[in-house]
Amino acid sequence: MTISGNARIAGIMGWPVKHSRSPRLHNFWLDHYGIDGVYVPFPVEASGLEAALHVLSKLGIAGVNVTVPHKERAFRIVDETDETARRIGAVNTITVAGDGHLAATNTDSYGFTEALRARAPGWDPASGPAVVFGAGGASRAILVALQDLGVAEIRLVNRTRERAEALVDELGVPLIAVPWAERESALQDVGLLVNTTTLGMQGQPPLELGLDDLPEAAVVNDIVYAPLHTPLLRAAGQRGNIVVDGLEMLLHQARPGFRAWFGHKPEVTEALRRFVTEDLL
Ligand code: ATR
């Protein structure tokens, strides 16, 4: 890796930030493309976020990703947001413009869509309803992506029903809130199933879900990436469904930021997946 006095600098602000895989993946790309630049973790507490963002331009930093717990707060601090970020109500990618103002977007929807394109190229948004589990921040970005893809019916299943109903009210058609108790019958006729809950993550219980009603042609996407093969993906894979793991979305959501800060559109390759996966074992 080359880091000269002229190096471009970007990074990620989070609290805690030490578990973030973003430094590993951006620095892989910097090395791979021979770019004079560096991507570093910035451990920033909530109380320090505003000051940290406002100092970026003074330090000559090209931009940052923001992660938990900063995505919603950062949305309110930056100078400019795009329509996707406004629909999601959160940002994850901030670029420092030439005059120092902060322009932000949310690339999670893009990451989700590109992950499906890459790993389930045969999936057709018109193939049937989609069912989405979970109504947190990650879910919002995915629901916006599914709306943009033109899915005609999106069934939103969440343990806390009011949270699903609030999201349905906010985002509108074609969302429908489905009670948690009806999660298995909600699988009927779907073309896509997405888990955005924390169930199945290391140290968490699995998502208890009988897949008998799930069509064999449905694609199953779990955005949990630690472990890479969640109990849901294993069960779906064993019955012949095409599965998409959470690493793919993580890698694709990073691409627009890298391009904006370092001037090169990076590709998601098997070598990158292997490099980031080594860190997940
Ligand atoms: P993120 O921003 O990453 O999406 P989040 O906002 O904490 O995270 O959302 C976590 C999601 O996982 C929520 O949909 C949550 O359901 P509730 O809204 O009912 O809290 C879901 N979740 C977490 N633990 C769960 C469990 N044991 N059973 C069912 N759903 C669970």
C-alpha cells in the first residue's frame, strides 16, 4: 500500500467501530487498484459526532461512512442529502465537497439491489410478492429498494406490530404489515424472502420459521453476515432455494463511497469476498 503526502483519506465513524469490516474491504481495494490513499476507523461517540463531521474538511478528509449509532443523527447534521437518504431517514456515506460542505447519501438500498443482481440474477421483481422480516434501520433501506424495483406487494413481518404499521404508514404502497404469528403463511406465493432482523446472528437465537409454504423458486436473502451461513440460509439452501448471504450487500454498499472518495469504481470479486470472509470465521 502506498501512502504518500498526497494520499486521499477516508474512513468510518462508529461507536464502537472496532468490529467494522469496512477498513478491511476499502484498503483491499486501495491496494488492488494501486491508489495512493487510506481508509481508517474513527471511534466517535454520539456526543462527538457533530464536531467530528465538521472537522473533516479542515483535515482534508475526502469523506466517511457512518455506522451504528450515527446514521440518523448524521442525516440531520449534514448540509445536503439525496432523495434516497430522505426516504430512508438515515445516511451512511458522506462526501466532503470542494467548498467543504457535507453531501450525504444512503447506499444500503443500492447494496441490497446489487447483491441480488450479482447472486440471484434470475430473480424478477415481478415474480411475486416479497416478504421482509424486521422493521429496523436496515429494513427501511431494503423496503425503499424493493419499492424502487417495482415489487407489487411487500409483506412486512415484525415482532412488534406497531413498528411495522408505522413503517407501512410512512412508506406507503405496496407495503402490508403482517402479524408475527402469521409469518409462515406470509411465505405463500412470494418470489423473495429477506431477513433484516438480528435473529440468526452470532450469539442470537435463530429465526424460527418453517419454510413449507415457501415456493421453491423464491430467493432467500439474509442480511446477517456473521455467520455467513445462517440457519435460515442453510434450511433454504437444503430445499433448493437460491440463497444470498449478507456479505454481498455489505460489499456492494461500499462501492459508491469508494468511487466518490478515491475516484475509481471498485468491483466485488471472489478475491475480495475471500479476504473479508477470512475475518468473519
Ligand atoms: P437494524 O437497524 O440493524 O435493522 P434494529 O433497529 O435494532 O436493527 O432492528 C432489529 C430488528 O430485529 C427489529 O425488527 C426487531 O424486532 P422488534 O421491532 O420487535 O424489536 C428484530 N428482532 C430483534 N430480536 C428479535 C427477536 N428475538 N424476535 C423477533 N424479532 C427480533
